[in-house]
Amino acid sequence: MLSYRHAFHAGNHADVLKHLVLVQLTRYLGQKDKPYWYIDTHAGAGAYALDSGYAAKLAEYKEGIGRLWGRNDLPAPLAEYVELVRRLNPDRRLQAYPGSPYFALWTMRGQDRLRLFELHSKDARLLQENFQDASKQVIVEAGDGFAGLKALLPPPPRRALVLIDPSYEEKQDYERVFHTLKDSLTRFPGGSYALWYPQLTRLDAHELPPRLKRLPAKSWLHVALRVKEPAADGFGMHGSGMFIVNPPWTLHDTLAGVMPYLAQVLGLDAGAGFVLEQQAG
């Protein structure tokens, strides 16, 4: 949806979960010498101001990264994630938040490459500006990431992590993510795919994880964080999830050690909790 701007939601509980998982995935891929590609279908602007503009209007970051910012009891994976956010906040004041492309770039090596797609014209321009100094490693394309992904699979190094996280403000996004992932597994079955989705009261959101489990994938991991009870009027997001195809074998145990803490610290009421399940290959 061309009116959607992720800046409104930067640093919220969904970003915490998404970027915690993303860092674990890129770190794991970097353990082998062979290079890999990171492909982001909905890259956004790349970075977001939290103390002004869109993010300050809703201030969702206060219930996300803001709750982790000053703590000294963070589990190691969360501590690494927060330390990466500090790269945009060197004076230790939480004023900016990096998007997924920065987390990927900061945890990758020189031989790895980023391919970033963004359809919104203003955010695409900001994305290009944010990564102009990393042009040797990063290619930004102003266009539809769903369509662009097809042309990139399989990637030259035969190793890749694909992040798919549209806004889901358009109902057809639920169908598009399912069919994009299904098509991608046909083109490049050995790739790693991380799909983010919102937890909403609408049926499309509720049915997406079971549909993804039926895809022809050898292995998958599903993690979801619920921060509150669904609203009585059905409005708003009460949590979010990540569905990872071909996950690292270490990821389940890592998240098993982190998710109870995350649900407790980011939880807003008695409805807070998490889901962690997998199908091993």
C-alpha cells in the first residue's frame, strides 16, 4: 500500500522480534566462508528518527525497544540486538532506530551482498541515500519486492536469506506472501526465508501460519510474540510472528532462552505470551 510508512511503527514490539531473529540468521550464515545474499522485499527507508516525525506521533517504540534500552539483565542475543541499535545512538539516548537492512549490513561480511526493494517512492529515495556509501555491497531498487525476488532466485552464490515483511494493509498481501514463498521454494529450495506477519483478529492473519506449515519445506520454525489480549473491538495488532523456512539448527534453543524474558518485559497485560514450534528436517 503506497500510503504505508513503517516509520509510524519503528522500534515497536514487532520490530524487536523481527530484528532479534534477523540478527541470529545473518550471524549463522556468516559462519561459513562462502558468501551469501540478503534479499529484503520491503526494505522501508532503512533508518528512522524516534524523537520526531512519524515515529513520535504514535511512539510505539516506547513499548518495544524502549523497554529494553536501559536494562542490564538482557539475555545475550537481546543484548547483541540492543548493542546494534546503539550504533545509531552513540550518546546512549534513544533517538533513532535502524531498519532491517542496517541489521543485515552490520552483521554481514565484506563478501556478502544486500539486494533491497522498496515500492514507496519517498522511502525508496531515503533508502538509497542511507546506503549510498555502501554501494559496493548494497543494491537498492525502487520497485515491487514480490516481483523483484523472482528474478534473483537462485542467487549466484547459491546461499541467501530472504526477508519478506509487507505491511499487510492490503488484504491480498496474505495471498502474495504465501504464493511468493511457495514459488521461491520451487526456484531455490535451499534458501533461508524469514516471513514476518502481524497478529490481528482478522481471519487472514489467523490462518496464515497454518497455511505456511503446509508448504513443501524440509524444515521450518515458527515464533510469535503476543504482548496483550486482542482488543474487544478487534482493532490493532496484539502481537506478531516470524515463520522461518530452512532455519539454523541453533535457532530454536536460542529463542527458547529469550522468548520468556521478552514476553515478560514487553507484555502489557495477562494476555502476553509466546509461541515457539518447529519442524526439523
